[in-house]
Amino acid sequence: MKGSLYIALGILGLILFAVGIIIGVSYYVGWPYYEPANLPIFAALCTPTALVPGILFLFLGRKANRREKELIEFSSWVKTYRRISLAELARKLGKQEIEAEKVLIEVVDRGLVPGFIDRSTNEFILQAAVGQELFIETCPRCHGNLQRRYFQGETVRCPYCQSVISAPPPRPT
């Protein structure tokens, strides 16, 4: 949206620049004959004051459109995860964790991905996944204290005995 506005303002500035050039050239050539004495002043003021802002707005519009496209691609990618840690997200993006979090917050603020950051686990969780979590208190093999939330279909491995814990059936609703 912002990019389209900048591009429209840039095109408007360049059109104003072109009108100033046409007026200046037609005045110089003498066709059609212009009587007003302020016409060359208008052309002289219109031309440089429209060119620089026009080019600047076009540049800003292209930059905003590229950013919007990047955010849409990022949001599509994040939607494939029900839950992802910020460290893993940063690693996959090739950025620092704080930079990845800023991008994630921008995507959430724009409404491209509904979700939130769980500060207790430092993970991003999609809003659609809320209520689908299951909970494991202890490992059935070594009885280690896990206290871990997970989603159906995730592989849960005990950090103590390294055994894979099979998911209990989902609770009836």
C-alpha cells in the first residue's frame, strides 16, 4: 500500500517535470506564442522541483514494494510451522535472533501471520495451534521430569535417556 502511494507520487512528480520541460521548450521555440511573462518562471521552478522528488518517491516506492514482498514470503514460510523457536528461526534466516524477532513482530503487526511469541519458551506459536498442545510430565522409560508441551505429530525425545516418547491419543473434546 505504502509502496503504491510512493510510486504514484513519483509518477506525478515526473509528469510535472515533463510538463515543465514541454512548456519551457515550447516557449523557447515560440510555438504557440505565449504572452504571459511568468511562463518561463513556472517552467524553471516546475522542472527541478519535480524531478528530484519524483525520482526519490519512485525509489522509495520500489523499496517499500520489495519489503512488502519479502514480508509476504516470510509470512507464508512461517505459517508452515505451528511452533518455531526464535533461535531456529534466526538460524534459518541467517540473521541474529533479535533481527529475526523484529521481522516476526512486523509480520504479526501487519496481520500477515496470526500468532504470538511465548516468552517462557522463546518460541513463536501460530494462533491456530493454540489448544492443540499436549503435555508430557515424565518420561515413561526413565521417569525423568520433562514438563514439556508439544503438538500432535511432533517427535518428543527424552533429554535424559534419549528415548522417543510416543504421543498419547488426543483428549476427547
